[in-house]
Amino acid sequence: MAASSAVTDGVAAAALCSVIQRVHQAAERSGRASDRIRIVAVSKTKPVSLIRQVYDAGHRSFGENYVQEIVEKAPQLPEDIEWSFIGNLQSNKVKPLLAGVPNLATVESVDDKKIADRLDRMVASIGRKPLKIYVQVNTSGEESKYGVEPSGCVELAKHVSQECPNLEFCGLMTIGMPDYTSTPENFKTLAKCRSEICEALGIPEEQCELSMGMSGDFELAIEMGSTNVRIGSTIFGAREYPKKN
């Protein structure tokens, strides 16, 4: 064990620096300020020690996909981390998530009114500050993906911003196609959804963030307007799933 941890020593921090550089270059190419783009380091399946390494390199924005993982890891790490929950969230997991992670800043995966209402009520009952919310949109039409249909995004965004006083509608999230061939189309769809929502809510487009782009396509996403990129394996290395018997 000691040998393998010595090998990974500093690797994640170096990878983070490389990602930051690539984000700067992509922002430059698209004529945008790189400080307007947030990098969420997605630490799914990774140990606290590796997250700590990236934290010690100065990073503060981290994301997790599973409630059980974030609830286990967050208490072992500094309180000034801004956690994002980016996985599918079931109603019965809302309470353990909010109670277990007081420094949870954002839920990026709200895809129906029911989960929005549940989050809203739970924030109120715990008495914590409003929770930032992204509406997840299924831009690829794949049945395996979560997210509201593009045609339903305005209605859901309106519901979060007008009917959920303990939630703060911040933007839209999508997951591009895994082979990246149709990713530009997915990203264009999300940008179109933003235009429709901003018009419906009467807010400027800068007020509605776009969370799109992961390890394989984040530079393209930035060039297409992303303000929030979710980077996992490029920073932390390949995911480590338990071997099935």
C-alpha cells in the first residue's frame, strides 16, 4: 500500500495544474475570462487522501456522484470545501445528504418538481442557507440518462425559482454523449434551453450557468459557453470500482 501511495504522491496535484492550464487556454480561444469558469474536481471512488492532495494544491470545489460517498468523505475533509452533488438523487436520500454534508453548496442534478420540492422542504427544516440548484437536462435523448426533456426545462426552472424559496436556481447541467460525436449538438441544445429560460424568467444569460463538459470534452464545452466543468479521471486517474465476484 505504501508503495502505491508514494507513486501517486503529487500526481493529482500536477494533473490539476494541467487541467487549469487547459481551461485557461480554452477560455482564451473563446474570448472569455478563465476566472468565470469553475472546475469541479469529481472524486467518485477516490480516497480522502487523494482529495486532500488536490485541496492542498489550493482547490476548493469538489463533486461526488453517490450520497453514501459524499456523506462518508465530507466530514473527514476541511469545511471550506464547496461540495457539489452531481449524481441522480432519490427522494429518500435528500435528508441524509443535507444533514450529512453541511457544506454542500450545489445539487446539479434536479430533474423533476418532486425532487425540487423535497430539497426545498428539507433545507427549510434543517434551517441551512439556500441551496444552489442546477436543472439537469437530457440533451442527448438517451434513455439511460437522467434529466428533464429540453421541452420541459423552462417549466422546471420556473418551479425552482418561483415555488422553492429555499433553493436558488443557478443554471443548467447536461452530460454529453459518451463517444463525444454528438456532444456539440448536446451543448448547443443546453445553450438554447438557457436562452428560453432566461427569457421566461426575465434574467440575463450571465445569471444562468451552464454545467457541461467532463474529462473527454471540457475544452470544447468551454468554447461552447460552459461555465462549470466536471473533471474526474483527468485529475484523479481512472475510477476504481470494486471487483465483482
